[in-house]
Amino acid sequence: MAITITVNGKRHEVAASPDTPLLYVLRNELGLSAPLYGCGLEQCGACKVLRGAEAVTTCMLPVGETDGAQITTLEGLVEDGELHPVQQAFLDEQAAQCAYCSNGMIVTIAALLWHTPHPTDEQIRTALNDNLCRCGSHARILRAVRRAEVLMWGDEEEEASNE
Amino acid sequence: MSDTPETPRTPPANLPAANSPNQPDLSEVAGGPRAVWGQPSRQLDDWLAIEPGGTITVYSGKVELGTGVRTALAQIVAEELDVSLARIRMVMGETGRTPNEGYTAGSKTIETGGMTLRRAAATARQVLLEMAAAELGVTPDALTVEDGVITAPDQPGMRVTYAGLMAGGRFECLISDTAPLKRPEQYHLVGTAAPRFDLPAKFTGQPAFVHDLRLPGMLHARMVRPPRLGTTLVSLDEGSVRDAGVVRLGNFVAVVARQEVAAIRAARDLRVTWSEEPTLPPMETLYESLRHEPTTDRVVTASGDADAALQRAATQLTGTYTIPFQAHASIGPSCAVASFDDETVTVWCSTQGVYPLRGALADLLQMPEEQVRVIHMEGAGGYGHNGTDDVAADAAILARELRQSVRVQWSRADEFDGEPKAPAMVIALRGGLDGQGAISGWTFEGWSPSHGNRPRQAGDLIAGRLMGVAEPPPRQFLLGGDRNAPTDYALPDQRVTLHWLAREPLRFSSMRSLGAFGNTFANESFMDELAAAAGADPLAFRLRYLDDPRARAVVEAAAHRAGWDEPLPDGVGRGLAFARYENTEAYVATVAEVAVDTATGAVRVLRLVVAHDCGQIINPDGVRNQIEGNAIQSLSRALKEEVRFTPQGITSLDWDTYPILTFSEIPEIVVELLDRPDQPPLGAGEPATVTTAPAVANAIYAASGARLRAIPFTPARVKAALEAR
């Protein structure tokens, strides 16, 4: 039985062997560029995608274990040419230097804000702790989370004061 | 980001430099400014072209390293030419196509490459206005330009465009040094936070990095490296891998496959054994052994009589500071793609210098330079000389051997193992205080190798060494070990000496700020030790010795913004550090606020306040981004980073064994920019790296009385320092 995965809304039959890490299927078989190789050890987060609504690393995840899964990559967060609020917030805050880690950061934050619309600072940092950035863009990324939160759900305090 | 030539500089008037390595006869030294900065053409057409559609193509020999210079350089050109930023198309870093500007390094892209482009654009504007004046029958000063459209306000209806005037033609003239430049008050683009051109693609997953380049029929390769450079291949069993070929050239071993995963598996499975010798010396005695190596000794600067001043001092202090090997640790391991067509090798890689690398590759391949092309594509942030040049060499060799396009992706372990490290350093300081608590004598002795080992020949590359090319002799050109070894303080009796090492146990080269990271850590920690011994406030103590108003301004700005005199809770302390980068460049002062857990030795940095004066600011958000990045990365280096090794090889090979700062450890970062629109722009890529470690060490002392003299400030070291109080 061939492995079937749905990536960014499109079904694909995978030719690779089931033990092939999902990262290489996405990049080499499907021609995507967003998930990047960083360590191959599930330590840095550069290769993350959304599996359902969870941000997962793909550098060690056998594609055989994702049979039938709904995968969304950074490319797939753009809908009808419109950026996802987290992508927009990253642009607004210019939240990168080399941007090699941006893929993992953005999908992790998209998942966080989906599950926890108004996270505490500690929840944000904990969610991002296994995403490494070497350029030191962390302060901007943290600001981008707050901006994305407002873009996605509105300003909590403003809402409260309007009531 | 870190290779700069030892530009002859004038020492402060009160410091006649004796036998200074800062002033060698550069013409005699291979790898002087020519290698570092290239010898770019002065032909205007080599720098910019007005396309028929109105696009301005800008050719820059500099490359984008994730710092935003693609956008900042475009801002400079668009400003002088009076065109919108959208008209600018940047072509950067390609041999045979862009000017030879040597390396993108030393925080000099805006200072050198940017200023050449400013002159080029001003020349183009002057030529175009003269052409327009002739066509419209007016004088050039009667014309105005808006987005490349030239009009004469007194002659309504008369208009010509840059594109129309050029009609696809060339300027055929040299860049003029006298073409009028805009005055800062006329700027509308320079000085604004223009958003970076490159980020939309990177935030939506478009191909953006060399890692994303796919050529038709491209093969995938992985390297199989010896545990240490110098060990030799004893046996190799080609039958141990399936679905992959093995390429072996001496000790250079690679596995190659159509499928990337097949190459990864083959690299893991290939049965290969290496000789047991040579081994590395023990790490435990690293610093002691460095101090007993043969050295070339140079006095960097000397004034008065340091020894006599120390002898008459009421109190004498000494402090010895150590800096470990550190890794650039790019988040994306190095990658390159190479092809072989028509007897030409083309390499796409993220090198910091396409022309210098071409020379080294030509030597490695034993091919004429004309048959080697190097094209820059972005990689993950590099912060200096990391693995990118070496992976380019691996790809070039494989493409030529296999006569096919090959993509080489280093593994995480390949990168940590193979990248040249920031070298280890030892610094011994001695200072005296007179009866009034004033400094009486200061001596600095540093042990450091030259930090400049960027490849010039086959033996500088890992591939060359593995293929049997001898290791070149140590460079005669001594770079970086003395950077910021002299302080910026007016000290009447002082002597700064560098003991230049020829070798160190691990391969090393340039990393962000070179020796300034370690030297400033030592100097600014020791200033604090002297202030404490004098019973003086560290801020007031420094200001006593600072004459330069710009230096005083950043120190005062950082202190003010940090609330220097405001009380802090128990266990929390504030520390200050200041430097003028390279003693001649940007001014930076950092105040760290730190909490120390005396039970565990854990240090928590709460806030870093950085005041920064880099002259005229081209893009304030770009500068802020660089400062924030410098602060966070150097905090990571100060608190956590040390490349570990045993006699069998480097053991820091992944993110567990070489941890860097994570989100939970990120302090609040406050940046105070002191803009000087009337001053020349100075680089911002490195200065704020040098003041973090001493500011944190001084804050730890203020919080707990523990004096940290060894980087990194691990909990074990803090506990030991607490016990030594």
C-alpha cells in the first residue's frame, strides 16, 4: 500500500520508502523549500511543519508514520495570496536576520496561537524553547507573537475595555 | 563578518606606538588589503546600469549575510539617484559579474562598499543631469528629479527619463570623487527603516537559500570525515553501502546518490577506519599550554613607563582571563551546489568572498581562475569564516570528478567538527592604583593566534588537506588578536603586548569581532576590578579616563537608560562595559542587569541596555536588528559556549553538547541609538558583540561579589568564584 499524505490541501502518493524522514519527502519529492534541514536530531526546529494543528519536526519523522496525515507547511499558510497573521506579524516586526529559523518559528507560533489564543509570556517562551535562533532575533520574534495575537484574535485588553 | 585588514591607523596622540603590528608594510604581505577588500573596478558601468524599462541594476561585490545590506545598499543608491527603492535590482557576489570587493566582512559593507556605491550613484546622477540639460536646452541646476523622471520646473511640459536618456547604453566613464553628494538634510530614504527586500520570500517558504537550489539531474553527496585532520584512511569497504557510490581521493571520502536519503544512509553505514594518530592535546591544560608556546611578540601600544608606574603604585592588581574555542554554529549546516560544464566548474555557495574563494578553488582544482565561477547564494547566518568555503570546495571537487551537478549538504556534526573555530585566548592584566585611587600603570599581555585564515590556497581548505596538500605555514599577516587590546582610556603609563601564537590545537579563523570579544572582556572586567579596589563607582571611574565626547555620550546614555543609580533588589546587580570598536570605529556601551542564585551558581540576565553610536545611520531598524542580535549572540557566548574536545577529537557536535541561548533565557533588550547624520557611517555588524560579556561579568560581581574571569560563566564557575570571594 502506498503512503498517502495531504500537504497544503493536496493529496500525494509518496514514492519514498516508509522510513524516509518526512523532511526529504517534502523537499525532494514535493519540491517544497520551507522546511529546512538544521540538525537531523530534532534539536533545532528548522524543519517544522503543522501536522493537523500541531507543530512537529520532520527531520526524523518517518513518512510511514504520517500516512493519511494533513500536513501544512509554511507555503500553505498563505491563503488566496493573503499572508497568515503570523507571517504578517513577522514582516511587520522584521523578525529575522538570516531567516533560516523563520519557518520553524512561524509554524510553531501559528500552532501556539491556535491552541492558546492569549498566551502568557512564559507560555510563549516555553513553546519556542526547542526552536533555536543563532542570529539573536529572539526579541523581535517575541514582539511578533504579540502582534500576531492581535491580528488573529484582536486586542484582549481593548475588547475588555470596550465591554 | 569579521575579517578586516590592519588598516594603518593613527594611535591617539599620547600613545606613540612602538613596533606596532598595526602598521606593517602592507605591500609586502600577501593577504593585505588587496585580498581582503579586492581591487574593485572604478568603471561606473561595472557598478550600475539603467535598464530600458527604468530598472536600476546595481552590481555589488558584497553579499547578503542576513544583515539586511541588500536593502541598505539599495537605499544608498536610490537616495543619490532620486529613484524609488522599487526600481533597484541588486546583483551581489558573482565572479565575472560583480566588482571584486574581496570579503563581506569586518562590518565594512556600508563603510566601504556602500560609500563606493554612493559615489557611483552620484556620478550617474551628474552625468544624467548633464545629458538632460543638453537635451532640454537648460542648465543642469535648473532640473529636478523624481523617481528617475527629470523635469525643468521653469519649462512646464519638458521631461526626460533616466531610461530614455540612456536608451540601453553605457556610461563609459569612471566613478567621480567630486560628483556632488546629497547633504543629510536632503535625505528621504537613507535614515528610514525600509523593510528588507528578502524577507517576504523567506516568511512564505519560497526558495531563498543555497540549500534550496535544485539543478536538473543533480546528485546528492554527504561527506565522510576523519575524526581529526591529519589522521589517515586505513580501510574503506565500498561494499558496505547500497544505492550510493563512494568517491575517494586520498583521505577525502564522499558518498554520492541520486536520492538524498540514500546518501545520508550511506554516510552512516560506510565502513571506514582511520589511523589513531595524531591525537589532540588534552583540553584541561589548554590555557597553560598556550602560554608556553613559541610566540611572536609585538608591543601594540606603549606610553610613559608602565613598570615604574606600577612600582610606585600603592596597590597592584592582576587578573588573568580566558576565552575558549567557540563555534559560529550556523543554524543551517553549510551546503553548496556545483556543476561542471564546458570545462568550467560553477559553485553556488554562501561564501563571504566570491573572488578570494575562486582563487583558492582554482588552486585546489589545478584549473585556471577563468574556468572557476563562484556565485553567492544566501545560507544560514555565518558570523565569520564558518564551513561554507569548505563545503564549496567539497562540491567543486565532486562535480569535477563526476562531471555532474552535485549538491553537498554537511551534517550538523560535520559543521561543528569542520568549521574553523574562534580561537582560544589568554589575557593577563596588571594594574596599579595610587593613594588617591587613580590608575598608576597598566600592562596587557595577550596570547592569541592571527584570526585570519580565510582560504587563499588549496591547503587552507579541508578538501585540500584531505587530498594531501600540506598545511600552509602560519600566516605572516597578524590579524585580530590585538583588536581592542588597547583600551580607549587615557592611561598615561601603559604597555599592551601581544604574544602571537603560530598554532592552536583546533583549526581556527575569523568569528564576529575577532579578538575584540576576548580583549574587551578582559579590559572591561579589569577596569571594574580596579574601580572596586579604588572604592569607586564603575561609571564615574571610567568617565575619569574618557576624553572623547562621543565615548562619554554612549557611556552616559547607557547608564541613564538603565537607571544606573536606582536601587536593585538583593541578589541583583548592574554591570557596565564600554568600547570603541577597533579603537577607531563605532562606540558602544552596555549595561547588564543580572540575578545570581548563590545556591546553584545560576545566572539570570534580566536586561541588557545598549547605547550605540555608529555615525550616520542608513537604516535604523537594520541597525537595531544588528545590535539586538549582537547582544543576544554574545550573551550566549558569554554564558554557555565552549567547544569541548578530547584527544580523540571535538565532542561538541550537536546542540546538546554545544548549547546556545534559548527563548527562556532571553533578557529584555533595550537599544539606544545615537544618530550622527553629519558623521561617516560606521559598521554595526560587530561592535555590540564586545561589551556584553564584561557587562555581565561586572554585573555578577555587583550582585554577588563573584569575579568571573573565564568564559563561559557556567553555574559551576560561578559557584567556584563565589567560594573564592
